[in-house]
Amino acid sequence: MAETLCLSDSDRSSSSDQSVPSRSNNRSLRIAEKERKKNEAEDSFVLALRYFSEVEAGTPVAGNDELDRNLAVVEKVAFSKGLSPEAISVLLEFAMSLRMGTSPCVRVLKCLIPASVVAQQAVVRAVVWLNVSKIPISTQVLFIKWVLTVFDLIDAKDQLRAIYGFIFSFITEENLCPYICHLLYLLTRKENVHLYRVRKLLELQSKLGRQPFLMHLLSLYKVFCPELVTLSIPSRIRSGFKNYISPWKSALAAVQKSNGQQVSSSISAAFTIKEKSISRKRKHCHLDLPALSSVLNKEPQSEQTSRRKMVPLVHLSSFAQMLKDMHRIELPAQMGSLLGSSLALQYLDCVQEESALLRLNFWLGCALHEEFLFCRQTSEEALQFLNNLLSAQHFLQEGFSSSDAFLYKFLNVWDGSLLRPQILGLLSNIPVIPSTQIGRLLFEPLTQLFFTSSMFFKCGLMECLNNMLLKWLTWHSVYALEDDLDISLNSHTSINITLSGFKDSVMELVHFVGRLASLGLQLEGCNTLLLSFILDFYETVCDTFLKFGLPLVVMPPPGVFYPALLATDPVSVDRLAYIMHRYKLNLTSAKSQEKQTEPQQAFHISRHTFRQFNHYLVFMVNCLWNCRMFHANTDMHVREELLHKSNVPQYWTRFDFIHHPAFTGYAVDFHQKCWPGKKDVDVNSIKQSKPWSWYLEYLFNQGFDGLKDFVHSSISRQVTAGDELQDSQQR
Amino acid sequence: MSRLNPFAKLPGLNTASVLLVESEEHFQQSLAEALVEETSVTVNVRLAKSFPLPIENDESRPRIDLVVFIINLTSELSFQSAEASLKYLEPGYFLGKVCFMVTNARSSSVPAERLDAVRRLAASLHCPLLFAEEQTPQGVTNAAERLLTILKAAAGFVPFTTPLYLSNLTRCTLPPDIDQPSFD
Amino acid sequence: MAGEAASLEVEGPLSEAAQAELLELCEEQFAHLEKLQNELLLCEPHFSDSPQEQMQNRLMATEAELKKRQTEEPQLLAGNPDILLHAGKEEVLKLCSQLETVLSCCQAKRDKLRETKELEQKWLEEKTQVLKAAKNHVEQLQKEKEDISVHSMLQDIKEKIQKMKAYQETLMECLGDILEKHVPLPQMEAGPSRRKKSADSQISQELVSLSEILEVLMNKALQSPHDPYVIVDETFWPPYVEMLLRYGMAVRHQENSFKIRLGAFF
């Protein structure tokens, strides 16, 4: 039966393969016999293997001590060192042929922990047995689960693909269906998608309901052949194949760890693909097993002669070669391997193949969930994995929806420290979230983390949110079309968001950061480092209109503005001045554009924003320039008596350019340079008009460009704050 | 029933006291060691398995500024014990002087319902819920750091902040069902 | 409160007067604290355990705090210039160390940006190369397209057809072999049952093999696609028909259950 399907479904003949398994079994036993001389302990294992390969069908199980003993031996080796490809072939053959009935079959399946790889041939034969012998459904499920677990370890996938139709036929079995769908998902290529298969899946769907496993497979079919699948598929399917809890996973990880190999777990498999294939070959050489390596060696040749002449991505070694073969590159079966290779990413980026991204996304979702969210030990591997993911996202300039979904979950159980740079990096890559969801997905977990964590975490989160905003704004400026309010945020997800929806989300984010910033500054005693990260954020916010073309201006809250203005270090004041200067430019240019455009168009910056800006500006000018700090209608509510009681002379001048705690040092320095002879320093003498302008010049020469811009744009000798106020009322 | 009262005693000079309650006593010790590393204030750490606290220690026990319930998510007992202990606290504690710390949250053997139950409990009491990676030294240090952030506010060391004020910012909220967020 | 006073005390040598003033301040504060503490202990705990009431209490407490905050006035530091100098000095030292962290942070950020820039430049370079290669490829294809003659195209297609035919041939042969080997005619199996031998052989003589059934179905489907149905007569062994229907290789007519057609595999 297997041969039939092999031939009918594949391009090449597989005539020589039929006798391979038995031959390899014999061979492996011969090798094993040699080893016996060296190692007494392995002796019993070899005998056990021989027992399983030679035992007669129908041998009774009950009271069979020999079977028990051999099973125990095999189990011991399997769980300690893992099994060699040959041992797996022998045992799988024994189990699936039901030579001794079902109960040993299950027991053997449960201990099939590969030490390195699994021979494809063995899996193919086992699939054939699936149909021939009368294996109970629960055991069939167990077998398919095993195949899914070791899928990445199967040394080649070509013959498995050749029996695609054969595997597909199991889909009608209701209990097997979810697992078969998963396996098919991993195997499917464009040539496997046929109308009659789509029909079958749709038929199943009408019978079983909209099951996620069917939807996943259908969505992949749809990507390959959109004309065949007319069904509409939601952009995010609720948790797909829930097969991650498999009995072998932890044993497999343990075996690989003790073997010191980085061969399998899907994370490492993804990034060691090259080394892996080399080491695999070496291993086969060492074991002298031509049957298996011939499959491997045959692969590139047969690819060359097949009519499509595809070049597997793994065979590319240089960038130049990729350029040469770009039109005939075949993506690997293991999509995760794409993440680690810069060549693969280049290819992915320029072909924009949706099926590849879909599969990559799917794989990533599983990997993040299994290996990370629910994996206790976080090793170097996880770190490396996330770093690779980050650089891939950075390269492709977009996130993966599965990593976003993972993050939303992970934030709710994060301790705020585990892999912090990576998590914050991923977080800053998430695409725009609709304003109705942003609160519960992002703000709530982040608020709780922010206020209970250290100052450095607060700074890190500020930086992350700044990067997030920058990315959102960049997306907007790249993807937004002028006439079309509908902007697609990301070329591969179907989340469309209107301009006003986008504005709402951005506004929510900015307000949220404003709240965090005000309260954070208060809790941390206006720490300068935190303040500098907050000002970074507002440097992005103040330029939304001019730099990114988004007609939205949001002012910082008082809790950020005043601490920055009254800060004791000149850098913060200078940066605030720069920010105010940019706000002014943005607002004026928005204003003039607003006048030009039709009134009904949704281009409007609220009066409140202008009022708030003017309010800040007046205060700032009064404070730094006019020495009228405690003017009646400011936000400073300090009773006059209290000010008198403080004994501060001329308290209203205390925050001008000369007396501001951030600048007194400069004033004194300037005074000494200006009047070197003078013994007692009276900085008030700088106030005279000549020295004042020199002093300003001196300040500007210290690198305070923000102040310079601010003074030039907002203060000139003619315009006093009073005029500015009137100006604001006119607006 | 004798309850722990947050204001029964005068605060010590430059001292903050924290009570770590954990029925299994796995994490308490290492957390306590990390907590007393703090230098800017004297941190007094008391350990307990559960409430009620033994009466004979009433005299020597300082004023407790923060009660931390450590809940191991892999054990139902751990949660039940914490829940049962809550009634031995004066309600004044729930104005910012209680917090929950969860360990083993990222374990596949944890039923999702248990985490939800802990969350519901913390949310109903308006207390913060922290997650800790208790198996790595870095995780322990970080957990201690975060507790100190809360403790300092609870003991009144942060100017312009009160325990209630901070707890209004940090209290746990019930997360929505985000198996897979869908924007459709 | 206690913390604030204490932190001032720590700093170096203060004049005696200043120290006395500070101590007095501390005493004052502590007396105030004790007074409040006594008041607290005197007042009866009227809290209740019901969550409703706890919520109410929380709300009240929060509102009270809010009110206090709104009416609160800034407090002056001690008047002694010595103390003020010390406080100021402490403040400036704190600022210095904070500025140092800001500096190292900025440097790290700058280095990171530099790295990113280099990376992006490399990517840009690679992308331009990709673009160039793709353009070249397009050009080459276009050139090939122009060069191609009708004759060579015809030849090409003929070759392809030839290949397909050969491939189909092998497929058919293979199918035939397998059917012959694994799905033999019932008469061969019917051997052992001797009792009904006569009746059995009578039927089996008229039976056709599975490959023949398939052939009829395939031919019908290709020759008259508008009516692909084949009438099931006594020459079709019922188990075979059953098998074909069951595995979806054949489909029964909706109205006439004696008619079947090949499943739609194309």
C-alpha cells in the first residue's frame, strides 16, 4: 500500500527503498555486536533490540519474562541516553506491527526518545502499519503525537510528503483529526492543495464545527491556493493545535541535555540547522550506516533532476549564491530555521511569501508557548532565541502576531526582571492596538509592574514605550495614504485601522505614559535619569505632526512639565526648552494647515491643547525671563506669607536664567569671566542689558541649543509674555 | 480572635518591618536574606507559616508595615492557607499594607483556574500581586527589590506617598481572557 | 517622617546650634507621632469584614487622603543656614551621581545607535544587491522570451507532453500491478468454500477486476463529463463498490443508487 501511494504522489521512483528497513536492522545489529565486545553494559541492550526485531508474531505477552526484561532494558537506555536511529526503527516496527498485541506497543511508543535523529523510513513504515494492523484509536493518537513531537528530528521529509494523500485519508477519523491536521500543516506544500481535499475539509468542518485545527489547515491552504478556499478565515484563530503537552517532551529535553547536544527542542533546532546537518552526517559516517545517509545524499541530486529544479535554502552558503538562485529557492520544512539565518531572512523579506510567514508565525507561537511561557528553566538558549527573534523582527521591520499574543499573556505573569531587555524589546515591536483593547492588554499589566519595580525598570519601560510610539508613528507615515483614511498597519496582518482609530490609540498611549511619568517622578523624587527617559519620550511626542504627519499634538502633563522646568540640572531644562520649541513649530504649522484645509475635514487640534501650550509657555517665559514666577494665575499655589517667611530675597527672581538652580553655576562662572577683578560676586549685575545678552550668548555656547532655539522662537526683546498671552487668547 | 493591627505599636526609627507568610517555607528564607541586604533603611524581616501568629511573640514583634503572602501556584494548599490567614489581619492592613507574591506561575502543571483564583482574591482586596522567579538568584534579588519598593512606601519612607496611595496604583486587576486576543 | 530627620543627621559635622535645632524638630515630630498613635489606639475599630463595607472604607480613606493632599501646603525646611547648606550639598551630590548614570546611559545609547546604523547600512547594501539581481533576472527572462521561436516552443511542449505520457504510463502500469497483486478477483479467494462451489463460480465468472471498474469509471468521467455515471451491474463485485464509495474514490448518484461515478479528483 505504501508503495502505491509513494508512486502515485511523488515525482520520483522509490523502488530501491523497499528493502531498506530490514537491511538497516540487520546492519545495526551487526554493529551492535561489535560494540558488545567493548561494552558489557550495552550488551543487554543489543540483545533486547535483537529480541524485538526477531520475536515471532503472536508470542504471548502475559507472563513473558523475557519481554518484560527486554522492555525494561530498552526503557532504561531510552530515558537515560536516548535511542539511536536504528533502535528507533527496530522498536517502531515492532510496536506498530502489533507483533505482540497492543499493550507492549503502547509501552514501547512511550519510550521512543531519540538520541539524535529519527529515520524517515521508519516513520513512513509506521504510518503504513497504521492502516494495515488493527491498532486501537488511542494508540494511533499516541503515535501521531509522537511523530509531531519528534517531527523536527526526522532526518528528511520528502517521502513523508510523498504519502501526503495517504496521511490525509486519516482525517476522517474523528479522534485522530486534530493531530492529523497538525501533521498535515507541517507537511503541506502548494502541490498538495487540491480541490477535493479542500472539499473534504469543508465537509468535516460542517460536521465538527469551526474547529481551530481545521481552520489552521484551511488557512494554510488558502494562502497557497486562495482560489480554492473561498471561506473567510478570521485573522486570529483561537489557540490552534493544542498538542504541546506530550509525554515525550520533558524526557527528550532531559536526554538531549545530558547528551550535551543541541539537536532538538524546537528552539535549538531552529538555530543550529547548519551545524546539525553536518553533525548528523558525521554521526552517520561514524555509525557506518549508508542506508540512511543515502537518503540524505540523494536529496540534492533528486532535487536537481526534478522538474522544478528547486534549491533548498539549506544548501545556500553565500549571499552571492542566494542572489543567483533567488527564483528557485525552496523553503525548509522547519520554518523556525529561517529566524536564525540572515540569508533566509533576506529571502523572506524580498519574496514576501505569505505562506512562509504564516508557517513561521505558527511555529513561533508554539515555540514561545511551549519552550518559554511554560518552561521553568530559562537558559542561554532562551536568551539566544529571543535575541534572534528580535533581530529578525528588526530586519523584517515588523512583529509576528504570535509573539504579540505571547507577550500579552506573558506580561501577566512576568516578574519584571526575567530577560528584561528582550521582553521590552519585543514589547516595543508590537503593532498598534485598538484603543478599546489597549488598556486591558497593555496598560493594566504594565501599570502594576511599573509602580512596584525599581527605578531602572521604570526607565527601561519608558524607553520601550518611546520606541513603541516611534514605531507606530513610523508605520503611520509609511503606510498612511493621504486620501485613504484606512491604513493597513502591517503588510501581513489583516488588522486595518482607520486614521481616527489610530489617533485614538496613539493618544491613549501618550496619556498613559504621561500618567506613569508624573507619578513615577513623584515616587522616585524626580530622579534625573528617569526624567531624561521621560524627556526622550516627549521629544517624540512633540514632533508627531512635523516629523510623522500625524495631526495630533498632546502636551505633557503638569507632573512632567514642572519637574523638568524646575530641575536642578541644566540638561533637563535645556531639553524641555527644545521640546517646547518643537511644540511651538508643530502647533503653528498645524494651525496654518488647518486654515487652508476645508473645515469639515477631520483635521483639528483642540483648543485645549493650544491653551495648555500657552499656559506652559507663559509660565516658562515668566519664570526664566521676566522674573515673575509667582504670577497670579499660574499653577503654583504658594501663599505670599509663606514665601516671606522663607526669607528668600526677591523670591520671584529665583528661577530666572541667573538664579535658576540649574544655571547659578554658569552665572557665577560668567560673572568671574566678565569681571575678573571683582571680589564679591553679585550675579544681579548680569541683568543689565549688555551683560545679559553676553550671558545668553555664553549659555548658548555651552551647548544649550534647546534654550537657544526656545529663546529665539518664543522670546524676543519686543514680545513680552503679556503679548504672548494675548496672542494665545486670539487663537 | 486576636488580629494583627497595623498601628498597635510605634514605628522604629529608620526601620521598616515586613512579615513573610508562606505555608511551605520554600522561598521565605532566601527572600528574607535578599531583603536585609538593603542599606538605606533597616529592614526587619519576620517569617511565619500562617496566621494566627503565636501570642507569646506579641511583645517582641515590631510594628509590621507590610504583610506578604507567598503563594506557590503548584500547590492548592499554599493558596488555601493564605486565604485562611487573611481574616487574622485588621482591615487597616488592606489599605496598602498587604501584598501577594506568586511563585511557579510559569509552570505547565499549574491549572489556569488557580491563578485566576489568586488574582480574584488579590483584586477583591485591592492588593498588589507580584510574580517571582524564585529559582534563580537574579529572580530572588528582583523579587526582594520590588517588595522593598512597596515596603518603603508602606512604612512611610517615600515622601508625598502613603501606602494607600501606592496601592491604588499597584492593585491587581482581573485580566481579561486573553487566550488569543482578537481584534475582529 | 522619622526617616527624613534621620537622614539629615547623618551628614557630617554640623554646628551645635544646628544640631540642637534639628533634634528639637525631631522631638516635635515624634511627639506629634505619639499623639496620633494614642488617638489611633483609642478609637474603636469599627471596621467590618464585609467586602462591601471594606470597599466603602477604602473609598473614604482615599477621599480623605485626596482632600489632605489638595489642602496641604509646602513646609519650610529648618531656618538654620548651616542645615540648609548641608541639605543643599546633599542634594547636589545626589544630583551629581544621578547625572553620572545619565551620562553612562547616554553613552550606551549612542553606542547602540551606532551599531544599529551599521547593521542597517549593511542591510541596505544587501537589499540593493537583491534588487539589482532581481532586475537582472527579469531582463534575462525578457530576453529569453524574445529569443524564443515558435518552433522551439512547440518542440518544448511536445517534449513535455511526451514526458507526461511516459509518466502516466508508468503510473498506470504500477496501479495495474498493485491491483493485481493486492486486490485480486474474488474467485481466487473463493476457493476454500467448496459447498457453494457451483453458485460461486457462476457469479465469479461474470465479475470484472477492480482495475476494470476503475477504468470504466475513469473513461466515463473523461468521455462524457456531463454524465459521468456508470450503472452498477452484477459484474461489479459489491465489496469493491463498497470500498470505492467508502474511501471517496467513487460517489453514488443522488437519486439512482445503482449509478456511481468517479470522485471529483480534478
